[in-house]
Amino acid sequence: MSAIYILWLRQLKRYLRSRSRIIGSLGQPVLFLVALGFGFGPTFQKAGQGNYIQFLVPGIVAMSVLFTALFSGIEIIWDRQFGFLKEILVAPVSRMEIMIGRTIGGATVAMIQGTIVFAISFLAGFRPPSAGNLAFAFVFMFLTAVLFTALGTAIASKLEDMQGFQLIMNFLIMPLFFLSGALFPVDSLPGVLKMVVAINPLSYGVDGMRGALGGITHFGLSTDFAVLSIMAVVILAVGSYLFSKIQL
Amino acid sequence: MNNSIIDVKHLTKKFKDFVAVNDISFAVTKGEIVAFLGPNGAGKTTTIKMLTTLLVPTSGSVRLSNSDVVSHQEETRRTFGIVFQDPSLDDELTAWENLEYHGVLYGVEKNIRHGRIEELMKFVELWDRKNALVKTFSGGMKRRLEIARGLLHHPKIFFLDEPTIGLDPQTRNHMWNYVVNLNKKENITIFFTTHYIEEAEKVAQRIIVIDHGKIIATGTPKELTIKTNSKTLEEAFLKYTGHAIRDESVSSADAMRARRGMWRHH
Ligand SMILES: Nc1ncnc2c1ncn2[C@@H]1O[C@H](COP(=O)(O)OP(=O)(O)OP(=O)(O)O)[C@@H](O)[C@H]1O
Ligand SMILES: [Mg+2]
């Protein structure tokens, strides 16, 4: 337990000490929020779909969580190159604890980013029905953050260099984001696309947050919760296994 | 089973077709100080990595304190401390945090841990810099911090892979005095590599010489000198390996290390 705590603390400290990272990674979500929110808002409303900002914000929050969470995997590669990974790997702690510690650390950072985006979205006119709804949305934000941090970390544990990681991330992130229902309602999609959305784990995070915030859910909140939890556990287990195979 | 604290049998490591460590066997007794010497690329670091669970042997076995390093990883990890050849600190953390986190990872209790951190940081003369980020440290300061860290959890075996690289002569002396003292006081087993022959001569009770992945000699500094009809240990080493212990020409291993170093400074 204390190993998990200390790995978490380390990541949090490193994050809080790199302010450029905090600011830099807010650019994209804010751009999407403003450009899409105000650009598509009127059309969305005219089509009788309601307030677009209310619809869009859970999607944009999910996006910033997705980016931060997946990219936190790169810290493993930094640790490999700067040598700190050796120190972690010779420590008498189970690889499962290492995987969980890193995941919770990265997920916390992703949640902070998500929270900041939530705060900014208030300026754009977003309002949750109640504080309770907002708290409920955080449950889904947390699960989404854990799932994708674990995924990024598991992938990075197999890689030696940043370029390879960057390449895989670029390949993953855009489809995950655009085919998740973050930007548009899933119900009106053609069948094939609907299936693609259904196998995308991010869809359940977006759907869960949207539902928790009083919007319409596509899959249902309990399905969202179950899918996210199960996938997170599976990826954590795979990641722990991959960690136990790292050689330096 | 037996009283060797390190027991290596027929240890081999292949990287694809290249045999870096070739069927070596040796044992180290509890409390012994052993220098593991060899020219660049001989297989020293590869051996130490297998001894410390970072690399899985291609074949053969390693037992630390009678636990197999492959089948009982967590147990064996508890028994040793290590100073790696390459840097291994977190530059974005302070010196104190680096030690604190290490202590927590090794389950050292808080009140013991904090006392121990202070003691070790004072010994390596970094106590007044304890709250500085490690990235502001010089190479020698980082090295000293790594040595302190390796000892924090009171290991039974202390592996040091070229620990004195980048240290000035005075600090090297100071460090070895401390380590030898620790060996006497707490009976810690010391297994180290170095390219400074005088360190091996002064500190080691026994020397194991490795070249091209094979152990080619073992004995006390004196024995090796006598066996080869040499005047000095340095000469004996030259006769065994055909290399001076500090190869001035840039070997491929050094070039590789320099490249990795460049990466690191990005
Ligand atoms: N991961 C690896 N992949 C391929 N070859 C490797 C790897 N690690 C080490 N080697 C090779 O194995 C040989 C032994 O390397 P090792 O690092 O053990 O040498 P060393 O005795 O520690 O040398 P030095 O004194 O320069 O530190 C070298 O030829 C090296 O190039
Ligand atoms: Mg070496």
C-alpha cells in the first residue's frame, strides 16, 4: 500500500512542478469547447437537440482526460531513459503495486486536468443540474482516467523510445475521441458507426459523464459503469504482467 | 543449503547471438568484499543486472541469501542495495525526496527512515542541499546521493557498479572508508566493479577477473600478482586481459554510453 502511495505522490509532485505541462495541455480542450460549442450550438439547438454546450462539455472533459491519461504513459519511457526505472524495478514491491501506483498517479493528474476543463466550461455557460450530479460525473471521470492511464502505461512498458509511443498515441487518440459520441449524439449514427462507437471504451466514459450530468445516456449508466470498471481491471492486470517482463 | 550469500552457477546471458556472459560460476561468502574486474564490455554490468533481477539469465542460476533470483524475486530484492553504473535518480525530485521515496518503497519505518536519511546525507555531505532538486546537482553529488540511497534500507549485500565514476580522489577515499567500515561493523557483503586498480587493491579481499564473458582468474590481490609473476596488480590485470584496466581508447561500450548520456540531457 505504501508503495502505491509513494508512486502516486511522486507523479503528483512532478506534475505540479511542471506548470508548462498544465497550461499547455489545456489549449486543445478549450479550443474545441469554444469553436465547436459556439460554432455548432445554434444549429444543434435549431435541430431540437437542446443546448449544445450542455451536451458538449462532458465530451470535452472526457477528451482532456483521455489525452492526459494516455500520454502519462510516456513517463515510463522518460524513467527508462533517465534511469529511474531501474530504481523502481529493483525495489521489493510487486509489479501489480507498481502498475497500480503509476496508474492512480497518472489518473489523478488526468482528473485535475478534467476538473480545470470543467471549471473553464462554466465560463462558457455550462451548468450542471446540481452539485450531486457533478460529483456523480466525477465517478465516471475517475474510471475513464484509470482505464486510459493504465492503457497508456501498459503500452509504454513495451516501448523504448518516445517516437514510437507518440506514433501509437497519434494513431489511437483521434479515432478514440471522434468515434466516442463526445461531439455528437450516437443515436442518429448509421449502424456500422454505432458498432464502432460501442466497442470504443471512451464512449462509455462520455456517456456516463453525460448521463450523470442529467443528459440522455445511450448505453445506460449501469452499463457505462460496468464496462469501464471491468476494462480498467483487465488492463491493469495486463499492465502488471507486462511490467513483470521488463528487462533493462 | 550453504553459507555463500551469493551463489552463481553456470550463468549465461545471450543477446541474440552475442554471448555477453558465458557460463560463469562463483560464490561470495557473507561479509566478503569482492572486486569484479574486467575491461570495457567484459560482461560485468550484465552479470550484476542478472544478480539483481533486472535481467533474466539465458541459463544458469543465481541465489542470493539462498533465494533464487528468478523464482523468488521479491525476497531477493529485499536483500541487496545497489549503485547502478548509469544514473538512476529522479532529477525532478529533491535529494531528500529521492531518499524518502526509496525508504518507503523498501518499507523502512518512518522514524528509523528519517534518522537514517539524515545520517547518510550528512555522511555524503549533501545534508545542506537536501531540499534542492537533483537536476541542480553536479555529477559527483548525484553519485554520492545514489550511494547513500543504496544503503538506506540496511541491505545485506551491496552491489556497486563503478560507484566512484565521476568522483574526485578525496571523495573516493572517503566513500571507500565508509563502505569498508560498514562491512566491518555490520558485516555487509560488498560486490563492486571499478576501473581504478588501486581501489580493488586497497578495498577488495578477493578479486574476480572477467573477460569476454568468462571468468579468467580469481584470488586475493596478492595471489593474482604472484601467480602472474607481476610487480603490481595493474600488471597482473594487463597480463590476464591484454588490456590496461583503464582503457584510454574509446571502446564501443564507452561510445554507446556517451550516446545514451546525450539522450539523457535532452
Ligand atoms: N541490452 C543489450 N543488448 C545487446 N548487447 C548488450 C546489451 N547489454 C550489454 N550488451 C553487450 O554485452 C557486453 C557486455 O556488456 P557489459 O555492460 O556487461 O560490460 P561491462 O563489463 O560492464 O563494461 P564496462 O566496463 O564498459 O561497463 C558488451 O559487448 C555489450 O555491448
Ligand atoms: Mg559496466
